[in-house]
Amino acid sequence: MTNYLIRRLGESFLVLVLSSGVVFAMLYLAPGGPMTEILEFRRQSSRFPVNPEDIERLKRQFDLDLPLWQAYTRWAFGWPVLDDRPNRAGVIRGDLGLSWRVSQNEPTLQVLLRPLPNTLILMTTSTLLALVVAVPIGVYSAVNQYSRVDYLVTAGTFLGISMPVFWLGSMLILLFSFQFKQWGLPYLPPGSAVAARDYVLPLLGEIEAGTLVDRGLRLIMPTLTLSLLQMAAWSRFTRASMLEVLRQDYVRTARAKGLIERFVIARHALRNALIPLITIVTLALPGLYGGAIITETIFNYQGMGLLFIDALTQSDWPVALAYLMVLSVLTVGANVLADVVYTLVDPRIRIA
Amino acid sequence: MAVAELGSQDILARPREVSQLELVWGRFSKHKLAVVGVWVLIGLFVASFAGPLFSPYDPEAQFVGPIFGDLTAANPFGTDDVGRDVMTRLMYAGRISLLLALVVTVASSAIGVVVGAVSGYFGGWVDALAMRLVDFMLTLPILPLLLIMSAMSIRGGLPIAFPEPLTRLFGWIWDMTPERAEGVLILAVILIAFQWQSLARLVRGQVLALRAQAYSEAAQALGASSLHIIARHMIPNSLAPIIVATTFNFGGVIITEAALSFVGFGVQAPSASWGSMLNGVRDFIMLQPWRAFVPGLAIFLASMSINFIGDALRDALDPRLKL
């Protein structure tokens, strides 16, 4: 196990170095990439004309005058140390450089950490919601295979899987914000994670900005949007996995020795059926995190995904690169974690 | 007596042969929703490719109606913020969305099949190299990477030179200049780059299993070349899962393209795909939210039809392949 873990972590590290290298190279080599953006910005923001020394200074400041490999190793590992410019600690020591545009000259890590709580809240609620809905539905439709409810669930999961998240989000706004407001019901505010100022909702009265109620109301639609796809996929998976387990001999044995059906399903079948689901959920987490990009954009929810879109729109490559690194670490980490957790919950699986 | 009758009638009369295609169609058409899906998809294609021929408007002509015009007989889906006819734009957007997805799906399937078949058949370092690459690309966060690459290409960072007849052809279909068609094709290349991996893995698995079969050995013993065996035995015999996976990929690509366009890094204005039309109405969503309904519905219908068709194909082509 220890050997396996060391090997996997080593491989993961290599994958991260490779992928960051590829993306870094792409951004670095892009013609008219950062410099044009920066110069354009300077031209607009200052009364002084840009002179060649300024360009040289800027290039030095962002390591753009170095050959690609040096720029990369300095960005990633803070090596080599050069005399004519400030030292960098490198990504490996938590130095992700300075933001160019989104929040100028602020350390990227700080910029990235600010919207983190919002994203974490959104991810946690939607993962939990998806699980709480998907597992019982999957189990029920497996136990009652080919019943009317089962067909309904199957049709529903197809709907959920085919639903484009951005359209679902728009439709939720149409229903819960627009129509509810017209009907005089307490409607859901469609934008932002926190209100800018207090507001009044019908029946609920005045809502203070920033309170738990305010945040909760604003979380409902993004959570629904983000969790629907997972709900559909996971309930389908639970159903399939449950159907397979219900055919096993030990389930027949449990029934034969006279256990009540509910006990057979809950204790013998479900516990075994959930094992593969653990892997699926673990592997889905980075995807959920990345998928939050779209959801956060629809609802203008100030999370990391929205920050990433802002960074792309404004060509703030350090921030975009840093977001991608965080996501890569999560994805690679989830892969290792899924394997490890799998061996822990299922003693039949041994890792060589 | 009875025996003689049997002999003359039932045994000698050979049962009508049921072709493979009939068999597959028989099983496919049992899936009612998939049959509906086929018709919906045909409808979307016909509306997108033939529809504009009957439209009196140019998709980019402004002020053909009032700004934010309501639904009228002249403009069945109203007019948008600069008075363009929404229905005409929807049809042209459908051309981009559907054809782009089709190109991406076909190209990525071709790459996936070739890489998977070669890698599975030859094994060795070719296999190791190809599969490491696939593993590597499958561990990357796809959506943000697509966004970054697309953002770069929009700023002119991905110089890909397409042969001129190609850009002219697509420009003609999409009713745009070759330069703009090139922009859309670059997006297609970016999507292809991240779409072929899972199919390569699937085909490799199939080929590994098929190669161990006796007929593969027999073909080798008869002196068939590797190319012949791959092209005539390996790929045709793994066609069922390839078709199923390709169908699902088609739906996936439509959604992915729409998602990219929705956040502003896909098809660029003034061209429009269904995703970017949805993006276009985002600013007015609180004023007239129903405007978001139609372009999204088109994406949803297309993707759901394809999912149903894929599901039915899986049952029809290979009953063992139940997932």
C-alpha cells in the first residue's frame, strides 16, 4: 500500500508538472498575448506615452524576456535565481505570481482564495443534495424494477442528463424569479452570492443583506442547477449497481434465512451497492468544481469559476493559470483518492 | 402422411432471411422515444439547413422588425435587441451548432478509432506511448482548458492554417466570410483535441480482445497484412460500441460547444450558435426571461434526442453491452 501510494503520488506530480508546462508554454508563446494586453492597459490608464524602457522593464517584471524553459522553472519552482529581478518562490512553495488585471499586483493566491468559501458552500450543498436525492431514488427504482415509478425515474434521468446546465439555470430564473415575482410569491433573487443592500420579498418581509437567510435564498437556484446532472447520473448508477447486487447469492441467502425484505435491502444489498458509487462521486468532485464555472456565470455567483471567467475575459493569465493548477491538483488528487478509498471500503480489492 | 406434409411445407421452405439491418432496426424501433428522437433530430437538421431558404430575412440584417419585438406572424420568435429576426437567426445558428458538432464528432471518432486500433493491435511501445497520452489527457480538467485555448484563439493565439477550399465551403454553408468560418473551424479543432481519448481507449480494449480470437490468427497465417487485418477485421468487428459511443459523443459535443459559447468563448458574434444566442439574451433575462427559452430548447431537444437514439442503438446493436 505504501509503495503503491508513493508511486501514484510520484506519477501525479509528473502529470501536474507536464500539464502545467504545456499550458504555461501555450500562454507564453501566444503571439500578442500578455504584453499587448498590458501595454494597451497602460496606454489607456496613463497620460504618459509608453517608451521602450517601459516595455523592457515590464517584460523583465513578468519574466517574458527569458527563454521559455527558464520562465517556466522560475514560475513553477522559483529556480534559477537571477540578479536583475526579484526572486520568486515558485508555485511549488505557494507563490502563484501577481495578478495582472483582475486585482492588479495582488498575489494571485489571495485573489484566488477570496471567492473560495462561496464555491465550497455551493459544492457542498449541491453534492449533498444530489446524493440525498439520487441514492433513495436509485434504490427504489431498482427494487421496483419495471414498475411505473421506475420508468418515470428512467425518463427523468434522461431529461437530467440531456439538460444543458445553462438553460436549466435560465429556466429556473424564469420560474422562481420572474414568474414568482409576478404572482406575488416570495421570489428568489437571481444574482450574486450576497445582496448589496437590504430588500423586501412578498410574504417573507424585509431581508437583511448578508444574513443567513439572504445567502440561503441566493444559494437555492445555483445548488439546484449544479446538482441536477449529478442527481440524474448518480441515481442511474445506483439503480444499475443495486440491480446487480440484488442478483447475488448472498442476497438470496439473506432472504432464505428469513430476514425481512427491508433489512435485506438496507443492510445486505445497499451497503454493497454503494461501494462503486463512492468512486464515482469522488471522481465527479473535480468535475463539479469545474462545472461550477457555468453555474456561477449564470447566477453571477461570486465563486472561483466566475473569477476564472473574469480572468480569461481580461487576459489575466496568472490568475487563469493558478485556477487551472488548483483544478488539476484536485482532479489528480481525486483520482488517487478514489483508488485508495476503494480499497478501504472493499476488502476484496487488493492493490499490488 | 403428416410427416410428408411437414417435409414439403415447413422444412423445405426456407425461412425468409432476416438481414442484420432489419434485425437492428426491429430492435431499435421498439424504443419508442428513440424513434421520436430520430424524427426530432431530422426536423432540427431540416429546419436549420433548408429553413433559411424560405426565410425572407438575412440573419444579420438589423431592424427588420422592432427592437425586442413580440411574437408576430412576420417574426414567429420575435426580434432581438437590435431588431434581427430571431427565427432566422435560430436556423442559421442551428447550422453552426449541428454541423460543428458533426464535424467534431466524426473527426474525433476517426482519430480515436485509428489510435485505438493501432495501439491495441501493435502493442509494445506504440501502445504504451499512446495510452499514456490518453491517460494524461483524461486526467486534465477539460472545460477550463477548452476555455483557455478558446480564449487564446479568439485573441489570435492559435494560428492554424486551413486549406482555402475548406474555409470557403464552410463559409458558404454557414453564410459567412471564409475568415469567420476559419474562426469556427479553429474552435472545432480545439474540441476535437479533447474528444478522441475515450473512444481510443474503448477501441483499444475491443481490438485487444479481438486479436486473441482464432480468426485473427488465421488471417495472419494466410499472410494478410496488419493494415488489412485492422481495417477489415478489427474495426468492423468493434463497430457496434464505436457507433454507440460516437452517438453519445455527438450529444456531448453539442452541449460542450453551447457551454463554451454561453460563457462567451465559443462561436463569436456576429456569427451565432444556439449557445451564443442564449448568451446574447443573458443581459435581458430579468426583463424578458422567455427569450432564453427557445435557443435553450433547441439544444435540449437535440441532446435529448441523441441520448435516446444512443440508448436504443446500444440495445439494438449489442444487447450484451447493457450499461
